[in-house]
Amino acid sequence: MSELADRLHQVDERIAGAARAAGRDLSDITRIVVTKFQPVSMIRELHGLGVRDFGENRHQEAAEKASEGSGLDLTWHFVGQLQSKKARQALGYARVVHSVDRESLIAALAGEHPVVDCFVQLNLTDDPNRGGVRPDEAPRMAELVAGADGLRLIGVMAVAPLGVDPRRAFARVRETSDRVRAIVPEADRISAGMSGDFWEAVESGATHLRIGTAITGNRPDPA
Ligand SMILES: *Cc1c(COP(=O)(O)O)cnc(C)c1O
């Protein structure tokens, strides 16, 4: 088994273990492999190993990879901050946008195109420059997404802040998800959990895990 196959297998075993421990159905959990900075050759290898859901956080890089991998049946998840002026272009490949966090972006994404699944991103830090809305703003943002043409709100997304117990962070995400679902009942998905905290995320109800280095190995330095 290649090292990549080995790491993928180990992560999937841990996800299955976390789901079992939490009494959750594994089929409710989507494991996205975040391949930012990794070459297309790795995406092909992961595809060969059965991976179909890929995450990228920069438009230019994502567009290039999606174009090179267009013969494969891949689902692209956009997980990074998205500039409004790049939003329409990102819809050329992204079927899911995890980082909706402002009205101008909703307006840029909305339109007559195949329906795009959206998460409202939460900012759990005190730094307003981080992507995401404050949790108390999430219900209003959710309502705007749900009301926009061509967008389907499916839930909330968050990154657990460094130096904080991820269980506490994910509990806040869970609470916010409940408030959003009170307004948009079908938006019941939670995108949370990365290489270092996906076990806790599964315990806390995450349905979409965004896992990079635990599967890909270290990222090459950005050029
Ligand atoms: C890079 C990234 C990930 C994956 O991070 P790892 O720690 O490598 O698993 C997940 N979510 C977002 C938004 C990212 O930018």
C-alpha cells in the first residue's frame, strides 16, 4: 500500500471509530480531502483510491485542478475565503461553497445556474478579518442564502480556533446550527473537523469533514 493509501485508510478507520463511538451512521458523514498546494497527480491517485470529494481554498488553483481533472467524476468543495468578483467563476467547478459569509457574496453567487449547495461560515474567533460571520449573525445570513436564486442552504461551517478545546468550539457550532435550523429546517448539515480535530467534530455532529494533511501528508511550501 502506498503511504497515501495508508494514511487515507487510517483516517477513514478513525472516522468510522468516531461514528461508532457516537452512535452515528457513517453514511451521514462526507469525508472531503483538502488538496490545496498538492499536485493534480495526487488528486488522480486519491481518485484511484475511491475519493470523490475534494476541497480547495484558492480560486485560481482550484480552477486549474478542476479543469485538469474534468474527466474524473469529482465533487469540488470551495472551503476558503471567496472574493465576490471570483464567485461566478468558482461556480464553474464548485458544487458546494462552505464559506458564505456576507451579503455581497450571496448576491454574486445567486443566479440562474444549477443549484449550488452553501454553508454559512461561522467565525469563532474575535478577529473580524477571519472569514465567517459571528454566530449571532448566522440566522440572518442563513435566511438570505435560503432566499437567493440558485442557492441551497445546507448548513453551517466552522474552523475550531487554535488553542481552544475543539469540543467547546464545536458545541457552539452545534448551538448555532440549531438556531439556523429553526429558520431553515432542511439546513441540517455541519461542516467542521480538520486533521487535528475530526474525531471531536464527529462526536459533535459534523456531517462534512475537511481533512488535509492527515491524508495528504505535509503540504509543499507555496511557490
Ligand atoms: C486547509 C484547510 C483544511 C484542512 O486542514 P488540515 O489541517 O490540513 O486538515 C480544512 N478547512 C479549511 C477551511 C482549510 O483551509
